[in-house]
Amino acid sequence: MRRKSALDTSTLPGKLADCQERDPAKAEIYIVEGDSAGGSAKQGRNRANQAILPLKGKILNVEKARFDKMLSSEEIRILITALGTGIGDNEFSIDKLRYHTIVIMTDADVDGSHIRTLLLTLFYRHMTDIISQGHLFIAQPPLFRVKKGKSERYLKDQEALDAHLIEMAVGDVVVSVGDKTLTQSNLTILIKDIIDYDRHLNHFRGKVDTRVIDAALMRTTLSLDVLANETELQKEIVKLKECLRSQQVSFNENDIVVSEDAEHSRKRLTIKTQLGTTAMVTVIDTDFMRSAEVSQLFKIVSRIKSNAAPPYALVQKEEKYIFDNLVALKNHVIDSGKKGLYIQRYKGLGEMNPEQLWETTMDPARRTLLKVQIEDAVECDQMFTVLMGDQVEPRREFIEANALNTRNLDI
């Protein structure tokens, strides 16, 4: 089959920068977010077989739109025309597909994730064969560029940056717990666990005093059994107070109150603290201990304590530091890894010059592409309905149930 070129028909969109390749099996098209990134991609691409189609803004959410309204969307019409397949039960033909590699390339931020999700919804609902026959991919542009001297690396996301900074730092610091010195491997595991711990602790920020939760998890043995035994609970309250005082958390003796939780036949612990000018109230009870967030935190704390529980002694260039706080240790190690580094965070693909975009995201020899696949059609159908449909409550429930299972959830 010979692939139509932009010169063969006047209906192909003007913003499409087509490629020279006429064999659809060898031709690629990058669907790019915005004219700025589109300009860099057009300059950086391999014109022989890579076409570029920049789309402006967020396309229509086809999950909520009628078919006629969808076809009235200019950006969707441009995309359909560029691909050549047509759309609709009687019009769509996979045999007319002009590019057998279709790459969605959006910014590595919330807006980019949203645009990518809208495009995936369009392909899943109206061009399913493109996915099932293995033609749809997602580009993996870097979020960071890290440079030290003449050496530079591109890193996909915050997790990759943290791992790089830890790698840079662990050779320059020595951390010990009591008379045990952590190996570089164990220190790396510890810092990654602390990052995970801090990420889950962030869920509570603004709702309760996370310093109290941190102290309760790391310095006491509070549990459901302890909440059922007032004698044991009072012992843990003593430990909690000592830890809060050592961290200079402002509270009064009568600000920690034990009350009855009759529904669960246990005690309820209420702690009032001052965070700057804000009065905080933290409640530790059965519902709190059974919540998904706290259950996950307990698992991480168990890993941390089995590796090395605080306090930590850190030696760096003959300077010695003592850390009672997990996050403070993590921050020191991460900051050490940043020394001498130039770190650039890309706000969008348009900030990369054409050479960088080619090197990181478009060069077949070096790029990483994620193939979009449908492994469970029923589950996939339900997920698109929940996440992209009109009903707010099912979407909220899905996000709350799954938020802790992912690092970034952008809907």
C-alpha cells in the first residue's frame, strides 16, 4: 500500500509537518502538545519518516460529548484527517492508517497528563483498532536535566531525580545507628523508604499536625491493641510527649486528652498543638489506625525500623550531625547530592531545543516509548467511564481508593 502524502490531497491539515516515507509501516507521527513544542519537534525530527502534528490546548472530552459535537471540534477533525482512517462505525478503516507508529508526546506535568488522557479516551472510544493492533505509543520526555561539569543526564521524573541525588550523595556521607554503620546499599534503601514515608505523610498535611503522626509512628508502639488498654496507652503517651518536646512542638499538658470510643470499645487520643499561628487538632482512634493511609505508613515504618531506626549519626567531611527526624536526614542527604549540580526542570517540551528533544524523546536508538495496550476490555471500559464521565462521586471514590498506589495521579 502506498501512503498518501500531503501533496496528494488538499484535505490534509496545514499544521501537519509530514514525512517523506510512503510506507505506513515505516512512518511515524508525533501528536505534540502546543505550537512551541511542535516547532522544536519539527526541527529536531528525522524528516525521512517522522511527521509532526501539533495540537492546540486540551481536546474535547469525547466521553461526555455527542458524536456530532465531537466532529465539530477542529482539533479532533485535524487529527482524524492526519491519520487518514476516518471515524465512526461506517467510516473508520484501519487499512487507511497513514502511520503505523502514533506517538502521543505531551508535557511531563498535570496539563500534559490531562491532554494525554483526553487523547487516550478518543482512541479507545472511537479508534480502538489502532490500540489493539499495536500502533499507539506514549513518549517519555524527561522532566529534569542534570549537569555536573561536562557530564549531563536527563531524568524522567521526580523519583528518578531523587534516585540520582541519592546515588551522588551516599559516597560522601557515613550514617550510623548506635555502633552499626550503614552500607551505601542500606543507606540508599533507607533514604528511598523515607522519601516514600514523607510522600504518604504529605496526605495529612493541612488536615492534622504531621509532626504528631510522625512521633506516634516512629517513637511509640501505638496500635489498636494499645488503644484498648489504657495502662499501655498512658505509657505510649509519655513517649509521645517526650518526642514532641524534643522536636520543640508547642503543646500544653492538658492538650493531650484520652476519651472513650464507645463504638469500637477502645480509647480515642486527641492531641492539640500549635503550628506557627495555627491551632492543630490530631485525633488518633480506631478509624484513624484502620485507614488505608495509616496502614501504608505502618508498613513503611516497619521497613525503616528493620533497617535502622532513629536517631541517626551522619559524618560528612569531618562534620558530625545527629538526626532524630527521618525527613531531616533525607533532606540533608538529598541536599548533599545537589552540590555542584545544575538542575533544570522543564516546564514543557517547548523549553527543549530541537537537539535535546531528538536526543531524549525522538531518537529511536535512545528514546523510550510506552505501548498502549488493552489487556482487560471490560475493566478498561469501566475505568474510562469512571474517570472521564459525568458522574463525580464514582470518580472521587476511585481516586481516594487508588491515590496511594501511584506516585502521581492527574485527572
